[in-house]
Amino acid sequence: MGKTQVDLLGPARILHKHLTAALCERVFAAGRVTERRRIWTLHQIALFWSAVILRAPESLLQALDEARRGVGGYPRVKATPQAFFERAKGLRWTFFRDLFDAFLENALRRHAPRFESKLRGQLKAFPEVWIVDGSGLDAIAHRLKVLWDERVVVLPGSLLVFYDLFRGLPRRVLFHEEAMGSEVGRTEAVLASIAKGTLLVGDRAYGSVRLFASVAVHGIFLLARRNKTVKLRERKRLRRVDLKTGGILEEFLVLAGAGTNGVEPQRLRLIRWQLGSKVVELLTNVLDAEALPGETALSLYRRRWSIDMRQACCMYRARSSRRSSCRSSSRPSSSGLALERGTFGRAVVVCRS
């Protein structure tokens, strides 16, 4: 099989158009507490990590050397690798979160949705369709060579990402220093900032009655794989059809939950597909089958799988390119490095998939 050629000029143009020095300076000035201005500015660091993602150098030292010489597409910064690591160690990850939000706000105003044209036509009832998923950063922390000599326990944290299916980029990238938090609780904390009518798509971890109750309060819709711990009652069959593509599709109106822990039972739609011994069960609070047909719901959930695979590919790339020969006496934090790379890297890598 031949290699797939991917044109990265488009994503690169978007980065250089909206990731400006003025934007970075505004974000740095707004979030600055005791941080000093150094030769490695926030703008140069953001451009550097974007170039690392696009070019995938053999090692971080190679990338820093090319940046020092101003070659290879890296921003020219006449500084030693030690200066870079010192900067990475002392710069809080919140700068990159705020910069990503500001960058995204600028870019979204000028770029209309262009992905998933077929699904967009089938999901006109929803202004946005976002895929939500969480991921721990332990795998990256274990691969960071700069941490191999550390005797203290490194807490890498985790990410919660909301991926815009129609624009092909993450709309929210939320870093949490505590890796063991509840994804449902963290998702609930974001709901107020999501536009009403948005359709969220998640795996079993998000198929809880509690989350369905929370999204309903905010006027948001949810499609999630059925969690087997959720009890279903009062099943009323809505339809049954043999699909031309294979399998049997059934839809039911159900009452989910037992009314415990202060959460009222939720009226949901169960979408069940079976082919032989393989069964997929989805729950949604979209009760209008015309707004979200069962066949479309299955196709949409399969797209969530492809996003998961893409995210796994991004994590693998991040682990692989971290095999740097760098040995610095001043160690950057694991979470800082991961978020520096992840903030802009995730947006770029998704575009190149």
C-alpha cells in the first residue's frame, strides 16, 4: 500500500494567521503574576511546539538546535537548550490553556465547518456536534526522558477533550492535575459554557443517568453507549427494522435510573443494533427520531471510535518523539511539557489525519 499524502499547508496557514505575537503577548500579560519576560517568549514557544508536531524531529535536542540556528521551519531563538527547559519549568500550564482558547476564538470566527458533510446534512437539528473523551497522561510521563532520573513521584494529570466533529478540531482541552477525577463531574463543570442544542457523543463512561439529567438542565443533548449499571424500565418499542447494511435495528422509549442519590429517572431513547452475537446499545435524550434517526446515531457513534483511534495515534506520536537525548539538571514538569505540546499539537495533528 502506498503512503497517504496529507497537505499540511492549510493548517500551517491557519496557525500563522491567528497565532500572532500580539495575541500571545495579550494572553501573557493577562495571566502574568511573577513570571518574567525571557528570550523564550510565549509566542516562540507556541510556534516551536507547532513546528515539532508538524515535523516530528528525531529528538527534542535536534529541534532546539535547529531553532537556535533558525532553520527547519522553527522560530529562531538564540538560546541554549538549558534556557528552554528553564522556561518550561517556570511557565504555568494555564498560559497555554488561555492561549489555546484565545487562538480558537479568533480562528472559529473565520472558518466555517467543512468536515463530515454527509453527517452534517443528517444532523441539521443540532448547531454543534462534539465528541467528549478523557485521557490520562501517564503514558507520556513514563516516556519523558528528562524525568527518568527524578526520584520524586511525578503526577502527570489528565486531559478532558471536547472535539468538534464538523470543524475537525478540539473546542475544549481541559487539563486536570488530578488524574483520578470523575469524567462525568468534570464534564458537568463545562456544560454551562456549551451552546444550547449541542449534541455530545461519549462512550460508556458518559452514559450515566446523572449526566443525562445535567445536560437536560442546560438544554444540551447527549448520545452515549449504554452503561450496564443503568437500569431501564417501561420499555416501549418504537420501531424494528432489518438494515440493508446488516443487522437488526430496534428503538425503544425507556425510563432510565432508579431515582436514587437525588437524581430523577430520565426518559430516554434506547437504540439497539444486533448482528449475530455483536450488540451495540446507545442511549440518548433526543426523543425525536426525525432529529436523530437510529441509523444516523449508529454512524455518529462509529465516528467517535475513529476519533479515539486518532487520539491514540496522537498520544503515540507524542511518546515516540519524546525519546530525546536531553539530560538537563533543571527538569521541566511533566504536565507542563505535555500541555505545551498538546494544546496546539492536538489541533494540528487532527488536521493532518
